[in-house]
Amino acid sequence: MAIRDGGNEVRPILKVEKLSKWYQDLQAVKEVSFEVYPGEMVGLLGPNGAGKTTILRTITGVLRPTSGRVLVDGYDSVKDEIEVKRRVAYVPEAPNPYDLLTVWEHLEFIVRACHCLDGFRERALKLIERFQLTEKQYDLVGTLSKGMRQKLAISCAFIRNASLYLLDEPLMGLDPRGQKEVKLLIQETCQKGAAVLISTHILSTAEELCDRVVILSRGVIVAEGTLEEIKGRMGVGRDTTLEEVFLTLTEEARAYGSSSMAGTDTP
């Protein structure tokens, strides 16, 4: 898929090409290809074990692809690992911050590691206030609740000016206000031209926020596109929800060996 702006083709920030990943004799991801463009939020959806987290970790460079490649701003995740890491901010599903740093020290550590100290104090104060961490900013991370640790992980990602934000279940453990702020922050980030790839089981959130979705089952893409495009290919009514679409596609994939719709979603 290519996006055009005023007749000019826009280069994707993220390009995943025929990505496969094996863990010994288990193939977790099978020749997955998709793109994410500037200002776009794409949902990476699938049941447990579909390969979502493996894909996110491969994009960040935590894992190396068995075959295929990942490009971020044109840089290869294997050949240009440092350049890719400079451009990617990642919120893992289970954040593991440094317990012996304070909240403030943790944010400062991130920007120093990423060489983006300019404007740090202003950005940090805004995020701390936004996520109600003001009273905790000088507390050790090890003393924080699960929800506050999640807010810190999100703050650590968005304190950077990254090209690509990868979010793995970012709303898990957050109170309603925290969830609202994350959604607003994602929308603001996309409006500034960054790309966001979010993996979530909260399908209503994906339906509300995402421009497109990529639906996986057993490591294979079974559908990709806007919700309206996918519903059109499936021949279902316009009032069909993303949840209904998701359940139909993933159940079909389980029944027919993950091949029922693979390869039908790329123009």
C-alpha cells in the first residue's frame, strides 16, 4: 500500500517486509508484511499467541528476524540497529523499570541515553502532571503501584521525540483518567507526524483510535485495512463491530489453518 500527498508518494516510517521469526521448532511469525505512515495509528490485533509481541520486539531490535526485514525511516533494524533505536520508542506489555531510581531520575536517564536532553525539564514536568505523578516524582520506582509504573513507562516513551511509537497493551492497569490521557497523547503525537503501532486486546479502543488495523492469527495476517475496507471484503453489514469482525476472522483462521484470508489485503 502507498499513500500519496498532493500527488507525491509518502515514504512509510515503518516497513515490515516478509518478516518471519522462529523459536527453535516453533514459527511465531510467518512472512508478515505491512507499513505504517507518518501521522497514522495502526492497530496490531490478534488472540494470545498470534505473534504481536514478537513483531514489536523485532521492530525494536530486541529480537532478530529469522528472515525478512524491518525498516524504520529507511534504516534496517539489523544493519542499522543504533539508528533504528534512536527513532523508536517502546512501551512493553510488562514494563520493568529500574526500582532504585526515582521517577524523575528514570525520565532523565532515558533522555540522556537517547541524547535528547534539550527541553527535558519542560517535557518531564508536563508528563508528570498529566499522569498524576507529581507527588511521586522523587519516590523510588520500586515503591510505585502497578498503575503508576505503567504511567511512568508511557512517560518514558513519550518524553522522546521518536519517529515511531510501539505500544504493547498501553492501557493495562490504568485508571479511567490515565486511559483517557494516553488516548489523547497518542492522537497528539500522530498529529505531529509520528507513526504509532499499538497492540491491544481492547478492541473498542482500536476501533475508536486506529486509522487501520492488522489482524493476526497464528503468526499470519488474516486481514489488513480500515474497518470499512475489511467489512467490505467480508461482505458484512456496515453496523458490524470490530469485535465481530475480529472473532469471525480469527475463528476462521483457526479452523482453516490461518490461510482463509491471508494475502487478500494488499492491493
